[in-house]
Amino acid sequence: MERKLRVFKNLRITSGILAACGVVATFFVFVFCELLWGFIALIITLIFVALTFVFRSKQRQQENITNPPPPQGDFITGKINSDKNENNGDKSQ
């Protein structure tokens, strides 16, 4: 499980770097080349941006599997308050 988490993290970082480089490259392709080549570079950049978001969501799913968040209560009782803070906020006692 830990290895999967590292793989998604590395893929997210790599695709983010490639997306940032693609933004710069797209700018220069639009300036110095034809319009068609600029749109091709833009599409490739958008693919890397989408991959960054996909890998980020996969990483968060994997983190929730390995380290689930604490319970927040249910729909009947609402949020569970800890016993420590129960009497701290009440000034009448």
C-alpha cells in the first residue's frame, strides 16, 4: 500500500512539472510557429494537467485507505464531542 502511495505521488509531481513546462512551451509555439502547432501543444498540456488531477485524486483515495479519517458521528447524533471539552465551555457550573 505504501508503495502505491509513493507511485501516485511521484506521478502527480512528474505530470505537474510536465504540465508547467507544457504551458511555457505552448506559449512559445503559439508565438513562433503556426496556429495548428500551438493547438497541438495546448492539447498535450491539457492532457498533463488532467493527469495531474487524476493522480492527485488517486493519491487521496490511497491515503484514505491506508489512514482513514476519524469518525464524525452519524446522521442522528451529529458530530461527536470529546469528553474533555464538555464542561470547559459551560460557565454556569
